Amino acid sequence: MRASFIAAINQLCSERNVKPDDVLEAVRQAIATAYRKDFGNKEQEIRVVLREDQDMPTVLLIKEVVDDVLNENFEISVKDAKRVKPDAEIGDEIEIDVTPVGYGRIAAQAAKQVIIQKLQESEKKSLFEMFKDRENELLTANVTKVEPNWVTLEVEGMTVSLPWKEQIPGEHYYTGKRLRVYLDKVELTGKGPQLRISRTHSNLVKKLLELEIPEIRNGDVQIMAIARDAGMRSKVAVKSNDPRIDPIGACVGQKGVRIQAVMEEINGERVDMIEWSDDPIKLISTALQPASISAVIIVNAESHADEDGRLVKKRAAVFVEEAQRPMAIGKKGQNIRLATQLTGFELDMYNYEELPAFKAKLAELRGEEVAVAVLNAPAEEEGQEGKKAKGEEEEQPTIEEASGEEKKEAA
């Protein structure tokens, strides 16, 4: 029994990634439980011994040697103890062999369900230990099943579900497809370890950039912020810690090969790289590209609580020319929404013509002059005097407008 049992243990350990000691402990507990049920009682202390040179388990009943026996389940008299162990003394713990004849087969059958349960628990614990320190990592997965609301993946031998809300919109999944997922969290539940994975998390883009771009991986280029609309567009702000390195050029790569590899992994999602700035006005202007920003007013430089304890977020007013407004806002508000996420400022969009009135009203509320950062002021229309000053010729009258001698000269 022992030889075949060892072979079975090794196979289970190999298939389920379970430690052999855990399986042996499960067997001991199962046999002890079965013995208490069939031959003893639940109060007895039972110890099961499995030896290499024996083909069946040995069941030992543990008792303490006492002068006056009050509970036979735990105690034994000195006289009776000496029959088992001649040199037994008061206070000793002795082991009494109570193994029933032919108990090996009976114990194995009775303990079958308990062993299975213990193996499952050990497997769950082992998987949890394997993944608990790997949160915030990029994992490679294989698609094994596709359902309307979720996709089943295999991640390093473990079955994991990717719910629809964590799937990239518009991405096509099929059995056998290999893809990378972001491990957000590992939880140990009653059903075992649960891996919370995602294809929409902004950190998926970050980890892919670290994978594809050596300068980010070694710290020469640092990712400062990411804003993502999964499946559509991401904005990533980076800065260089080495003055000799262009952060945007390093991320994009020659002919865009580096950033293209990242976009291909996330189903063609557009990734815009922008240069980080500690100046919030410059950062806001850059984050709203490709729109050209005319002016910015920082309304609230920091988030704070008002007199009623309500949170007042960082806020900025952005002024653009009418022609630039649709581009600054973006389709369905995407551009300004991503810029808000990236900068941390709530952004309010205004036409440039509203700047004087807005500035005056804000100055009235504050009781002080308001600082305005003018970035790209629209050119004002020049009058006739301005044109003459530049040496431009005045427009000549037409034949119909000319009178008298002018008409004759024109003719």
C-alpha cells in the first residue's frame, strides 16, 4: 500500500502543485477522523503514523499517566500504563497502538472525501501563495472559452475569468488566443484564490511601456501620469531623468516601432505620449493637444475643503478660439476628459472672447487681480492706419465707383 500510496502522492503533487507534506497531513487527519467515528469517540486524541517500511497506517491513542483517572479518554493509571511502557511514570504521555485488524482498506475508503477536500484546500492555498506577491504584474494568458459576458483564460495553469467590464471594447477573443493581462488584485475566498485581472486598467499600458521601452524600464524615462479610455485612446505623460534623453522620442522609437508594439497589444488603441511639466499651465496646454490653447486661468491650485467641509477640487479655466473648441473637447468629450484625468485639474472650456468677462468676475469674487497665462493669443484685426504703417497700398476704387476724371482715366 505504501509504495503505491507514495506514487499517488507524487502524481497529485505534480498535477496540482501541492506540497507532499500537506497531502500526508491530510491523510493522517482523514484516518484519525475515520477511526474516531467507527471505533472511538471524538474526544480521544488520535495520532496516525505512516512509515516507509509499513504497508498500512498505525493508529495511536494518546493518554497521560495519572494517579487517579478521571477521564478515560485522556488519562490512564500508572498500573495500566506500565503494561504498555514498563518505565511509565506519572505525568508521562504514552502511545497505545489501537490499530484495528484490516483497517488500512477501511480507513482509505472512509477518508476518501476528507482527503479530496484537504487536497483542494492545499491546492487553493498553494495557488494563493504563488500569486499573492505578484499583484501589479503583467501576466500572459491563453483564451480557453468565450462566453457572451466573460472570457475564460488559463494563467500559469490556473483558470481565470475576464468579465466583460474588464475587456477592451471591440476586441475579438477566440479559443487559443494569447494575450497579456494586468493582475490587479489577488483575493482568497471560500472558492479559493481569485485573480482580479483586467485589459482596461491604465496600469496595463504602463506595464506594456515598461516591457517595450528600455529607458522606462531602467528609470531614465519616468511615467508620471496615465489617462485611458480603453479601446479608444490613452494619454501618457513622461519626463526624462537624463537631460540627454528625449522622453517622447525614446517612447515612440524609430519610425514609431516601440509605441506601435504597445498599441498592437491593446487592440490598436491610440497612445499619445506627452512631455510632463511641473508647471500646471504648460501641462494643461500640452494635455489638450492637438488643440491650440489661447489662455489658462488657474482657479483652484490645490484641492481643499470649503467652509461646509465639502471637497473643492483643483480647477482651471481654459480659453480657446471658436475653431479650436471642438478639437479641445474631442469626440464625445474624450480629449478634455482624458486631459482632466491626466492633469488632476477639473477643466472648464470657454471661448477666448469670454476671457475679459471671466477674469473681471473672478477678480471681483477674490478681491484681487487674477493671473492669466496667455499662450496663443488670436491675432487682432488691423485697421487701415496699421496697413499704411506697414507700407501696404490702399485699395484702388473700381470703375463703377470712380467719378468724373477718374472714370475717364480708367477708360
